[in-house]
Amino acid sequence: MSDTCSSCSSATAGCDPATCGQTSACASTPAGCPANHPQGISHPILVLSGKGGVGKSTVAVQLARGLARRGARVGILDADVHGPSVPRLLGLSGQRHENNGTHVMPIQSSERLAAVSIGFLMDDCDTAVIWRGPAKTGAIKQLIQQTDWGGPLDCLVVDLPPGTGDEALAAAQLIPSVAGAVVVTTPQAVATDDVRRSLAFCTKLGIKVLGIVENYAGYACPHCHQVSRPFQSGGGERLAQLTGVPLLAQLPLDPCVVQAGDMGSDPMEIAPLSPAVVGFNRMVDGVHRALPDLIPGSTPLPELPMATPALIAVPISNGQVDPHFGHCTAFALLETDGQRIVQRRDLTPPKHEPGVLPRWLISQGVRVVIAGGMGERAQQMLEQAGVVVVMGASTGTPEELAFRYISGGLASQGSACTAHEGHGCGGH
């Protein structure tokens, strides 16, 4: 019997984790046994859909990648027994799980992202999983309860099987303290009807729905990035309005995502300015807002509506962001329509005096300031005027930073600088 069973009410009855809840003497359930709890997982997030073929696994992988890119330590668990897509999407096809005798060892995708999948247990990718219900739920249980993640996780993204059957139910019930769920749909009525059932599934299990992602919402041109609507769209948006659940993103069918998925690459690396990547970043940002403590040391950005114009200011020197707000040689002012950068103007700031730069930027109509560091007084003056301040941007061009912000891929990190208060980045 595991040492952790000492807190179980059935410990004296000879309870064993392998048979927990299966004997008349046992008062616990498999989900309630301390020995069966995945340890050190702060925010388990379920990604589910009412039907297959809606891009659920792609959304799960991009959510995991986005959170890891922002600084979280993330695991992704592929519980889709019949269609394990995570290995290919992460570029890990052909790899196999190792076992240290008691636990499954995940496969590292990057420094901050590791994965477990039924696909890593198969002899080859063409092997069909012909299992009955108990065998499938048993395999999911093993991955959940017997994976050694090598330390605490800030988040575990769980790619559930489509639908609301035994496998999805087992996974949802075996994971303790689920932080929330992301539901994926396509615009068509047949898909949104199934998503209603997924929402009811979450409600019955007491799982908070973090938001809806509408996939295949139009087609993105690979050349100009314009999104056309050759088929029906808006089903996810209407469903979000009817149910009161946030709409996290509308993702167009984007060739760069298809290419990246086939290659096992991150679309962010292939086409960082593509509409689908914009949507993925919005999705990650929305999940972060719903779970503010999800990413250590990172503050969620306020929501920027999808078509709200904003004037963004970035302090620059030699064409790049200047890490010191008060030392820059110029400010790049970028006008956006909420989705794209419309115009850029570079202005020379007034003479550096305490409080001058914040007042000057406010008078220019700036609504967002992206900087490396800034003094507490300057930050307070800007925020009191309703200006969003994003700090921690140490490298990049103004266009790169502005686009990352409007696409939801730039979060404020770090705090106000006090070391230079009154004469450097602080008093300006």
C-alpha cells in the first residue's frame, strides 16, 4: 500500500490503489484516493468537443505551446484513445514512453512542455486501438495517475476524446480539481448542437467552462492574410452569446496551420503574423484572464475587443524597443484597427523631466504603452489616465511588439523600476 494511503478512511481495511473503490470494505472512490492523485498539477484544463474532426487536438496543442511560451511549465495529456494526434502535432512521432518501473515518463517537446499519449505506447502509428470500454478507461487512468512529470506543473492540458462517453467521463472524473474546460466547435449547426451537450457535460460535472473556440471560421489567404467567409461562420459566437460563455477565439482555416501540423512545427514559428496565430494568442490570453495565477510572474492583459482601434506607443532606439522608458530617442506610435497595424509615426519626445513623458503620451491619445522598464510614478500616471502599460518587452521592433499585443501574445512581466526613480526610467 502506498504511503499516501495513510490519509484514506479505508487504510485499515487493506485498501490498495490498484483496487481502490472496488471492494465492499473500501469507503473511497478511485478519484478520491490520495494515492491516485496526480501530484503537483496546479491547473488541469480539459479541451473537449461534442464531435470529432473540429480541430480539438490542434487547439489543445496550441494552448499548451502558448502557455509554455509565456513561462508556464506545462504538460499535455493526449487521452484521445482512437485518434492520438498530439505526437504528430508536436513533431514527436515514432517516440516511445519509457517506464521507470512504477511510472510513465513523458516525452519532452520543449524545455517547458512535456507530453504523454496513447500514441507513444503503440508499436507504430498504423496500429488500430480495438479495445472495449474498460480497457480504454484503464489506459487513460494509467496515463493520469502513473505519469512522473518530473516536478510540479503550472498547467496540465488534457486533450479529451470527442463526445461525452465513457473515456471523456473517466478522464474528467479521475483528474482532481479541474480548473476549467475549453470547448471547440465549428460554425455549422450540427457541430454547435453537439457543443451544447459538451457544455451540459461540464455543468453536470461541476467544471467551469473557460470559453468556446470556433474553428474553421473562414479561410485565411496565405499571401495577404485576409480572411474570407466562403462558408457559414459565427456559430460559435452565437452559441457563446446564448450561453453566456466567453468566445475565446475564431480561428480561420489557415494553410500555415495545416503545414505546421504535418511538419510537427509551431505555426508561430512558421507564420507569426497569420490570422490563425492571432486567434491562438487570443485564446491563450483569454484562458490566462480566466485563471490569473496560471502563469507565474505574468499578469493577464485586459481584454482587447477584436475590432477596437488603439494607438500603441513603443519607446525606441536604433529601430528597436529601448529597455529604458526615459532614455529613448523616439517613440513609435502605431495605429491599429484591433487586428492590424494601420499606420506608424515616429515622434521625438520632449525634454526628459519628471512626469513629462506620461503627460505627453496621454496628450497624443495613446491607449497602450509597451516598454522594457518604467518607473512606478510614470506607470501610475499612465494607468490613472486609462492607459494600458505592458512592461518586460526587452527586444523587438515596434511592429512585432504591437502585433503581439493586439493578437494577445504579449503579457506584462516584471514590476515598476524604482532604482532610477526621478532620473532614468522612473520619473518620466
